[in-house]
Amino acid sequence: MKKVFALLLSLTLCVGLLSACGGSKTETPASSGESGSSTATGSVYYLNFKPEQDEAWQNLAKAYTEETGVPVTVVTAASGTYEQTLMSEIAKSNPPTLFQVNGPVGLANWKDYCYDLTGSDVLGQLTSEDFALKDGDATLGIAYVIESYGIITNKTLLAKAGYSVDDIKSFADLKKVAEDITARKDELGFAAFSSTGMDGSSDWRFKTHLANLPIYFEYQADGIGTTDAIKGTYLDNYKAIFDLYINNSTCDPAVLSGKTGDDSRNEFLAGEAVFFQNGSWEYGNLVGDGKFTDDDLQMIPIYIGVGDEANQGLCTGTENYWCVNNSASAENIQATLDFMNWCVTSETGTKAMANDMGFVIPFKGAQESPNLFVKQDATYTAEGKTPVSWNFPTMPSENWKNEVGNALTAYAAGTGTWDAVVSAFVDGWASEYAAANG
């Protein structure tokens, strides 16, 4: 019951789910079959975290069923609702057999539901043990994609403003360019940044991904990888980049609470803004017929005026770990293990993950992704630039993110103060960590 208590504290969901606490099955599935084959008689239900890859997962699930006869259902949670959706789905009579957690903090909430993957074929396909998420000696999660994010830049518009990406090597450079574009916005016909949408479909870009930067630099300065009490050493820098975004945008800051992720992307696609903070997962939405070509785009680092900016790379890492539901039947666990292994070893699966999803997968059979932003990340690294690691999986809870997001939204609208953002960030971290680990 400790697990459910922690979940209720961190997600502030209804106590009615207490009855959903399930123990694990003790049956051990047989070793999964070779790539392209399946010995399973069960079925797979995958609760997908990534809305932008829903169509690709649906197509891959269909291909697997056609090849093996094993039914695969993919349900995709709406953006920003994964934890709530998982809580609801896990309590049903036919819960997901395959779900995901975002790292150690997410695993702490869900580990009692996680099947030990030790000895499984799919675990053996990992290129490094660093991509295995462990609890003691048990392997309870497997990273299935490595991604990058930064500031996606329309190089064509940037050139019209008289600049190139080579002119932006620091926060000071970015500020100079953005504010000059704003000063000439009417003349140029476009803004510096697409809308910093704080709607639930978009706010994760700022309460989570942008917030990673001050956390990363604090961890670097203090020589740590996690903490029970963030100090907020670089929150002035967080304010500076957020201010730059909202004050040099396609819209007034007061209306950002209603701006969606689609709004921000569509503004960028329409040539209304030079810069768009997002990740490699957006590539498929930006390139194609009637959209951009690779020559139009560059992802540049998110500079906040800290560290060795000349040698800073993109934010690269993962918060995407597959977990198998240990309360599923032995047949469904086996079917799920087979499906996972097929995805990362078969030609159909690896091509879909590379080409259709744009993924870099940390498995031996990975195919090279055609994703421009993935290639640019590799180029930055080859040039000796240091990727910014993903530290947001150490954020203490979803509620912490939501409170930071609420404070950011109020600050942008002029109804709240930056002090409230700092309080949500620092005080909220300590209280949420204590609640989840008490």
C-alpha cells in the first residue's frame, strides 16, 4: 500500500484507485522468440506516451499482427496526461501490458507493477547497460529512444533578418538577434519566437524541458545527479530566457495560457517566427510536402548565459523507459516481450522506428535515422560540444511540474510574480520530494 500512497501524494488522484493495487503474477514466461517470430498466444496493449508518433505506432502494431497473428492495441495518451491516463488504465480489467516511466522518479511510483526484464531477449539487445533502469538487481525498465531538443531555427527567415546560425553562440547573441527582430517585426513580417504556449499541450516545453537547464547547471556546479532540495542557483538565468521567449513572440504574453502546442508549431510552419523550442520528435511535422526542407532548418542549443556556451551542445537524453506490467497474464507478458524484441531487431520494426518515428534507438539492430535534428546533434558532439543531459526525470513529481507551470503562466500574464515561480521551483521541490519519499 506504500506504493499507492506515494502515487496518491504525487499525482493527487482519487483514493478510489486504492482498490486497484495488484500483486504480481508469479508465472515466468518462456524465453521470447527470434526476431520476426512469436511463440506467444497472448496479446499486447501498449499505452503510448508520445502523441506525435501515434500513427507510426498504429501502423507498426498492424504490421506485427499481420506478420504474427498476435493482437496489438496501441492507445496514446493526450499530451501532458500520461500519468493520469496510466493510473486510470492500470485499474481496468484489461490494463496495459506495456507502458513507460520517465526515469528513477517515475519508477519509484510504478515499480510494483514492473516485470523484471533480467534475462529477456530485448534487454540483451541494448548497446549499453546505461540504458537499463534498475531497482537493486532487478531491471524494471529499458530506454527505447534517445532524443534531443533545442531551439529549432528557420534559417531562411533568419537570413532575411540579416543573420545566420553562426551569429548565435551564446545567450547574449540570441538576445541581441531576437530583440532586433522584434524591433523590426512590422518591417520583416515575422516574430523572433513562436508562442510560448502554456496550455497543457505545450507547457511541458517550459516547465519541464526549459526548466532542465537551470537544474543541469546546478547539478554540474555541485557535482551531483539528483537532490532532495534544489537551491535554484540559476533561476535568474531561467527567468532571462523565459522573458526573452515571451517578450519577443508572435503574441502578447497575457494570452499564452490559451496557446497550444499546435498553435506554436503552426506559427513556425507559416513563417511567422524564426525560433521554435522543441525536439527531434518534431521533425516529421516540419518537413515534407508544402513544409520545410532540411536546408531550411537548424536546431541550436538553448543558451541561458551559464557555463561554456561556445562548447554547449543540444539537450540530449531520454525519459522514455519501457516497462512490462507484471500483473498481466503470463501469455500476455510473453506476447509483450516478443513484440518489444521484434520492434528493435526486425527490419520492419527498426526501419519504422528510424524512418517513421525519427528515433535513435539504443539497440544493436538500430538503423540510422534520417532525422535532420538527430544528425545535427551528432555533428555537435563530433565537434567536441558537450550535450546537456536530461535531468528533468529527477524532478520530484508531476505536481511539482504543474505548480511551476501555473506560476510561469501567471507570471507571463502579469497576474503573478517571479518570486512565485522561484517558490514553486525551490520550496515546491523540497515539499514534493519529502511527500514522495517520506
